[in-house]
Amino acid sequence: MQGMILAGGLSTRLYPLTLDVPKALVPVLDRPVVSHVIDYLAGFGVDDLVINVHYFAAAVEKYVGDGSAWNVRMDYLREPQLMGSAGAVKQVEARFSETFVVIGCDDVTNIDLAAAVSFHKQRGAEATIVLAGAKDVSHYGVVVVDDTGRILGFQEKPAKGSERSNLVNTGVYVFEPAVLRRIPPKVFFDFGSQVFPEMLRAGANFYGMRQDAYWCDIGTPHEYRRVHADALRGTIVLRPAEGSAVSAGVLLGAGAAVDPSASIGAPTCVGSDATIGAGALVSGSVLWRGVRIGYGAIVNDAVLGENAVVEAGSFIEGGEYGSGVRLSTECTGRVI
């Protein structure tokens, strides 16, 4: 089966972590998130893939290569100018002659894709959105469906109390090639704000399938932390980086060194080649590759970019800190 991974965005919501790292390569369990997405697709036989690249495109291509590491075929759409989610797929329209899937590079999920494709085909759908239930839908695109799953309407980030549904758009789509004929060529075009509303107005065979599955869009700091906590607790099963070890809610990457007098509180991910010095305390945090925590430092609920340094005796509470920064004394926010 064919599919497309959308990975061209700038991921500004994760700044400063993504100032010099594309979202596709943001680590989850010390592996780039795109590797988990490819694992997921390959597990359902979606093995003929294309990925659009723009921001740090060469880094993404170098990591993913031809896809052979996952036993898939990977091609690239190199976008000098981003053309939107639908505009990107339109540019590779010639690839898709049968049912295909589209997913974002930041979607970590165990949605049953085979069930979604079956649902889609049983209804003769032109497009199917996989939906997930959420307690707070105010940060998502809400989808309203009837008893058969036919889509009746949308709400974009409704205020609390005004939502018409608790079902949100996961960004996992099953499409027929006919969808692409609704997208004009060579213009910026988006699925959520343009293609889907047009399909609704036209009365197209347009469905949403609810699944009680795990889904997390890691594109915000809160959700990025959540996916680590969930994976380290076993709520979602993900393959960690090669050579890492997971125990009692703590991941230690390959080559990580932790002083025997240091303490690590779950859930915490310590990236490969990181070091945690004597007497240091790290809890509820995500440390990327090569992070160094000095003697007696305390780090709680923080995300530290690659090769960040926390000097001895420092106190870090919350926040996201960019790659290569040096932190001292007390920090409670973002540092670039």
C-alpha cells in the first residue's frame, strides 16, 4: 500500500528545540519521531512511501535514506516553498492510483490502520479521517459525525462548552485519488481549512472513523512530554533507540553515564552519550543526546536539547532549552 508522510513544516511550537532540528528528527525515546511513524506504517504494510521535506531537508534525507532500514521504499518531495498539507500531496498526485494513506511526521499512534482502510472501503468513501476522543478539544479540530460515521461538520478549536463533539481529527487520513482532483495545482492548499470544507459542501462520500486508540501529536512541549511519559509507562509501545535500556520508567541511551550517587525519577529519558554527575537529581525530564548534568544539579520537568550543559549546583524547573545551551544557577523558562 502507498502512503505519504507530511514533514515539511517549521515546527515553531517546539522552539527553541527545533531551531536547528527539523520536527521529523525530534527524538522520542532517543529515536527520531519519523522512525516511529515509519515503523507504524510498515507494520500495516504501507511500504511505498513519499515524504515531503523543506526545513533541514538534507538532515531528514540523510537519516531516512531510501527506507531500506525499515524495509520500505522511500521517495522525496523536495519543496523549495511549502504549499500546505494538500498542496504537498497534490505535487505527487501521479504516484497514487489506488487507496492511499497520509499521516503527519509528528503523529505517534497505535491506530488500527487496517480497520480504518476497511471502514473506508465498506462505505465507498472518497476520504476518511481517523478520529480520537479527547476530554479537552479546545486545541484541536473537532469533527461531528452521524451514526454511520458520515461527517456532518467541523469546529476549529472551539471554546470550552461550545464543542459539538468530543471527537478530534488525528491527521491520519485514508484517501481515494479522487480527493486530489479537488486540489488546484501550484497554489498553497490545506486539507483542514480548504479541502475538507469543500467536500462537506459538495456532499461527498466523506467519513470519520472513531477509534479508541492511542494518539499523540508531539508538536507542542506538553504533548512532547506526554508521549515520553506514556511510552515509559507502557501506555503506548514504541521501539527505543538501539543500545538503550528501559527500567522502572527510565530510559538510558547507549553510552549514557550516570554517577552512582545521582538520582533519576521516572518518567525520564536520558539520551545517548549523556552524563549525569555526582549528587545530581533529574526527574520527569527528557534529555537529548550528549546532555551534561553537573555535580549536584537539579533538573525537573525540563526538556534539554542536544549537548546542552547544566552547570554544577544549578536548579532547572520546567521549560525547553535549545541544543548546545549552557545553563547555570536557576532557570524556569525557555533558553535558546
